[in-house]
Amino acid sequence: MGITVRPLLPLLLPLLVTCATANPLPLEIVPGKAVLVAQPDADGRKVWHTRYFQIDSDVALRPNDLLRLAQVADTTATAVKAHPLPLFAPPEDGRPRIAIHARSSTYTEEGGVHGTAGMYVARKALVLVLGEYLVRSPDAARSRLAPRNDEDLVVHEIVHLCMHRTNAGLPQWLVEGLAEYFACAHAGAGRFSFGNMDQQVREHLRTRLSPDDPGIPLVPAADLIPLDGPGWLRYLKDLPTDERYQAYAMSLLLAHQQLHGGKARIDALRGALESPRSNRRPVVLIDPAAAAATQESLVRYWRPKGLSLEFSKGR
Ligand SMILES: [Zn+2]
């Protein structure tokens, strides 16, 4: 019963293991039996409790779709909690909420941004999902994303929710990059694998940005490094819609480097995460003056691994 966590052999990921205390990063996280307990309806919405979350919905979800969502959500929380860095700090009042909306009107009323399929609303400590992205309609062409990508979207937003009290003061590239890092480790249906992150990052970016070509189009590091949460939203708004994922992809590469790029980087990250949250100043993990050098080091790291990073001129 429950969620199986297999510990990682110390030799496989020495960088993470050296910083781990009693809690090494699991190699794989496999979902157990889904937990889904129906609650009384509230405001005309169906309500369920999973192991960690409340899901409420005005969409008629099929039992299997709902069970799968519960498994993806709970295993995402397990994966964030299992990470050796202190990332897991969900909202403290009650069960964190995942709200599914049938209509984009109620989705935007709750704080969803028009044109997005799902998002984390920090001020409400809530994840919103537009129902059409969860329901597998027989007319698959209506969905713009493959089911795997839909689930990765849910994983990304739930990581934000699981880090609700951790996010304060962190640079937004790190917040987005960590969420995308877990989405990258997600192999579908709540199964996570952290054993070969380089390969998973490569496949993740190739699938989304450049299926037929090793060239990966990205926004420059210098654009992202100084951004806080509101600055990130303004930056995305100014990017053409089909280039927005490039900002997430670049954040993923920066976060991956912070996690796997040597002891100094991971120590700096751990120090930032462990600093008191109440009066946390904005954390600087990459000096904006080092943006060009950081970008060059990423180019050198990924080229022999099959990704040729290509940067736009930036803003
Ligand atoms: Zn995000």
C-alpha cells in the first residue's frame, strides 16, 4: 500500500548524495493505490480528498481520469518531499486545493490567466486546471497537447503548490526551473525517475522545442536571471506565444545546473532554502554580471550530450 520509494545507490548521483543528510534522493518513485475520498458537494462543485490535496471540480470527470489525477498529484508531493533539499513546504492551512474548471470564465475569475491551461495562484495557495486538458475526449485533435504533456503541466503546477512557503524571495528562474525539473523526471501516471536526468532533460526539451533538429532555441540567461515573480509574468507576456516555453526551458537548464553543477552551487541553494522565510531578502544565486559566462558553460555542457543551445538576442 502507499507510495513506494526506492533509495538511490550513493554512487549514482554523488553531487546530490554529498549534500543529502538522512534522506537521499530516490532513484524512482512509483505510485501506489490511489487515495480518493468523496466529500459533500460545496457550492455546486464535486469535492474529493486525496492523500495530500483537495480536488474540486465542476467537470464530469471519468473515474479513471480522476484516479489518475489523484495519483499524479500525490506522487508529485511525495517526490518533492523526498528531495534531499528542503523544498517541500505546502500551505499550512488545511489541504492544498486543486480546482478544475469547465469554463474559462470561472477559471479566470479564480485567478487563471487567459490562454493558460493550468496555473498556480500564489495568493490563494491553489492550483487551477482547465478541465478540457484533463478529459480525454474521443476527438483527440481538440486537445493541443498529448496526454503526457497535460500531466506534466499538472506536475509543474503542483510543485509550485508544494513549495508554497519555500518560493518567497527565490529567483523566478529557480522556481520555474525546479517545477519543470520535476515535470522532466515525471514519466507519466505519477511515476518519477531521477536516475538519468541529463537524458530526461534532453528528451524533454527536444520534444517541446525541436523534435527534428539538435538546435534548441532559448531566451538568453541575462533576460531571466534578474526576474522576480511579477517580472517573470511581464516578460512572458511580451514574448510571442510560441516562444514562451523557451523561458521555461532556459529556467530548467539553470535549475539543473544549480542542482547538478558542483558543491558550491548546491551549497548556495541549500543555504538560500534554509534561510528564515519571514524576512527573506531576494536570493541571488547567479550574479547578473555572470549571465554570459553561465550561458557559455551551459552551451559547453550540453553540446556533447546532444543539445545545441541557440540563444535569441533577448529583450
Ligand atoms: Zn510555473
